Amino acid sequence: MKLATALKYVNKDIQRVEKKIKNVTKAESSMIQSASNHLLTAGGKRIRPIFVLLASRFGQQNQERIIDVAVALELIHMASLVHDDVIDHSMVRRGKPTVNKQWDNGTAIYTGDYIFARTLELLKPFKNHRLHTVLSNTIHQLCVGEIEQIRDKFQLKQNHFTYFKRIKRKTALLIESSTQMGAIASETDRSVEYLLKDYGYNIGMSYQIMDDILDFTSTEKELGKPVGSDLLNGHITLPTLYAMKDDQEVLGGVQAYFNEQEYHLTIEDVIHRIKHSHAIEKSYNISQRYLEKANQTLEQLPNNEPKKYLDDIAQYLSKRRF
Amino acid sequence: MKLATALKYVNKDIQRVEKKIKNVTKAESSMIQSASNHLLTAGGKRIRPIFVLLASRFGQQNQERIIDVAVALELIHMASLVHDDVIDHSMVRRGKPTVNKQWDNGTAIYTGDYIFARTLELLKPFKNHRLHTVLSNTIHQLCVGEIEQIRDKFQLKQNHFTYFKRIKRKTALLIESSTQMGAIASETDRSVEYLLKDYGYNIGMSYQIMDDILDFTSTEKELGKPVGSDLLNGHITLPTLYAMKDDQEVLGGVQAYFNEQEYHLTIEDVIHRIKHSHAIEKSYNISQRYLEKANQTLEQLPNNEPKKYLDDIAQYLSKRRF
């Protein structure tokens, strides 16, 4: 598989990232230690570090700083996941019990805060103020996105615009920052930095839309959580938006579920209906459109090895279907 | 009252702090806006900003930066309170419904995250790396203190050492940082900075112990929450530690309450018993000892107007009894 070779290319550095994450989250308190470790070993694809590392190969390689940027972005992602799981009352993530399930909500909230605080300490020594600017803006927007997600929960009055704005803040910006900060940390030309940033944004959007599709089309085993979890938790994503527009039954079913009213379709029926509707295809096409934009951006970048791997990732994502 | 004159002395700057807090927490999202505003108007004594401002008068006054430091410390305090209220299921703070009560836990968690993120953006332009070092260490320790507080909740196996370490992290360090960062931002001599830092630490410890006493000796109306809330929430503070040591009935009552067992005293009886025990006096003496240390530190500072006001605050705190 093509992704594997991209991973192999940065594998040594990913090992360093893993080690550093473990080090940074090391804590005097055994409780934080266990909770962070629990999070850490739950794994994840380390997509953000991979993007930082690949982007950094376009510039001068000041290894330690680049590793730190990669670690920081992964930690922020982890911290936001812990808080998300509390809010969604999620019991399982990647097949393992969540921190709020294994311990309690309080531990999960403070563990998130702690990881966040450690990230700040990690980045403090960086002299390049643009790294700080990009990162703090991203964290700011991420928080806004998270609050919007709560505001929009169980709300029927949403449109494509609300959805795109939200996933931009919740996902795409952090991927965009990964490629951009990798470029800044390795001091690439500004034009290369902007292309990498643009690639990251489009990949991030495409990725999140695919994730929202897979929430319907994948299996419980693969997802590590029930099929249709987003909708069950009151989150309206792109497939649901399309399906509600096309199919009165879906609209009625979602409406009834959100308002706790009776309806002749259960929410499981509605999920099944969305899964087998054209909404999936339509959403997929949008995801592909972002991927094409990412590819167009890639074409403008200098031809080198890391570019080949960024291309591989784009290819891989386009095949992540169903 | 003496505190009023200290307040009057920095009043103009406190107004600027208030205005800036409002500005910083201004958000595109109306939900964050309302939640932050709600927090903001719930007021608070703005103790941390007052300490920043008074400490800064020992050095050169670069007004804007000092205001920003004051705002940052108050915001971090606010962010940590929102998360605390979620964890303690608190419904009321300062006589107003908490964010988790008025909205929900999710909104409260993300509002805390958001305020925290905004604080980072505020401090980003500061070139003085010691401001960042002090602050990020304080935030780190604050998070550790918060997690320890959960770990120690409903735990009988605690001693004075656990308690002092916890309140240092939870309270004293943020007050210590207020005076120290006020000094750093106004570029005082290093010796003055360390004295101010030391004063802040001792005042912070004294203040928290008094707060823990008042939780027993004050009225529900004054506290804005039930008398004995700490113990009801499973937090063992200094008066409880002393009372459990001196009085088998208190020990038995707390034990039974924590283990949800039957006992001939209700937890309300236990709270009443602690309130009228020598444990209060003993705790008060410890608080006074920290205050004396703060006063001794003050004596070594140059004689000037702000010093008089720091002294007033110490005097005021010593009379905050019962």
C-alpha cells in the first residue's frame, strides 16, 4: 500500500515523535501519567506529525525543532479529543475505553488541560513568532469550532455553509497548520510554505468529509464505535444534510429523533437509509473535489521525494472509500 | 475599609483590565460571547490583576504590557473556575448560575478552552521569555493541582503535606505569578521581583486557608453556596484534617459519608461540629503564619506607595476572619 512507503520515509522521525510525546506527558502525578499513557497507546494514525515531517523536508532540516512542532500538533489534537469524548459521552475510542469511561469526566477534562499546558511549555522556546501566531490562531479557531459543534448539536437549522465552516475549524485548520508549520520550522520559501498550507487545508477538508461518510458506510468493528454515531450524538454531517434535502423520510426521521417524538422510522432505519442513498455519492464527490485541489497545489511544488509522498497520501485518501 | 484605598490606587488600571477582558473574550460565536459575558459579569474580586498592578508599581511602568499580564492571569483563573464547576457539578458561583448550569457541561468545557486559547494569543507578542516561562510553569502546576484534587476527592488517606502541596498548586502559584509577573513586566530589580514573588506565595497560601475556613464559618448567603461545600464535594481541607485528628466522631462521620455508609451523625452534623471545633482556630493560626511571612517579606521591599497598599491587603486578609 502506498501510504506505507510514505510512513517508511519519515519512520525514524515518527519514532522520535512517539518518544517525545511519551516524555512530554510524563507527569509527577501517577493519575495523569496513566491517563495520558492510556491516550497515547490508543494510538491514532499520527497524521499531523507525518504532515509536519513531510512538509519540513522542503526546507532546511533543523531536526529537533521540527520534531517539537510535530509533537505539539499531535498533543493539541489529543487534548481536544479527550474533551470531545467527555462532551459526547463517548465510551470507546479506537476500540479502547475513553479516559472519561476508564476514569471519570473530571480526570478527562483536566488531562486535556494538562496536555494543552505541556504543549505550551514545549513551544515556548521557539523564537520564530510566526510559529506561535499560526498555532495560537489554530487553537483559537479549534475552540470556536468545538463550541459551534455544541451549538449545532440536535439543531435542524443548518446548511452546507455551517457544515463546511465547522469542519474547517474542527479539522482542516490543524492539518493546514501541520504542513504550514513544518514549512516554517524548516524555513522554506514563503511561496512553498503557502502551497504546503493550501495542500494541508484541502487534504484536511477532504479527509473530514470522508470520515463523515465512513461514519455511515463503515462497520462498527472498523470504526470502533456504532455506525451512525455522529447522527446518534446529534451531529449533522454532509451525508445527512444531502439526505434530508433529498428524502422527506430522512428529514422526518431526524426531526423526530432530535425532538424526541414518535415516527414510523427509528433512527437506526434513518441511518440505514442515508447509508444506501445518493447522499453518500454526493458527499464523496465533494471530498474528491477538495482532493483534486490538493493535487493541483502539489503540482506547483518543486519535484522532490517528499512531494511524491504527499501525493501518495492524497492517492491513499482518495481510495479510503467504503 | 483599608482595601478600598488600595483599590482606589489602581482603580483606573482595573477599569482598563475589565475593558480588555471584555474585549479579549469577544467572540464571533454568540454562544461563547454569552457564556464569557456571564462569567465576566459574575465579577470576582480581581485579586490577581490588583496584585499584578501593585507589583508593577515597583518598576518602570510600561502600561499596556502590564494590563495584558493582569488580564491574562485573571482569564486563566476564570478558565480554571469554569472547568472546576463542571467537575464539582456546581450550580451556583457568586450567587449566579454557573455556565454548566445555565448552558451545559459541553459549553462550559469549551468556554474554558476558548478563554485559555485567547489568553495565549494575548501573551504571544511578549518578547520577555521569563514572562512565558513563569506563566507556562504556573499553568502546568495548576493543572497538576487540579488533577490531584480529583485524585484526592473522597479519599481519607491525606495529610497536611498533601493539602499544602495542593493549595500551593491550585491557588498560591497563580497569586505568586501575579506579583512576580507584575515585577517582570515592569522590569524591577531581580531582588525586588523575588521579594514580590515571595509575598505573593505567602499571601496566596494564607488566602486559600482562610477561604477553606470560611467555607465552614461563613453563611450560605455570603458564600453563594451551601456551608461546608468543600466537604460535601469530597474535598478535605485544613479544618477537616485537624478535626478528624482531634475528634473520632468527625473522623467517623467523614469516613461514613465518603463510603456511603450509615452513621449516627449526618454530614451536616459533622460540618456543624467542625465549625465549632478548635480545628478552626488551628487552621487560622496557620493562615496567620503565612501572613506574617508575607509581612516580613514586605519589610525588605523599598518604602513606597504600592508597598503600603500591599500591606493594607495583608491587613485586610488577616481580618477577613469569620
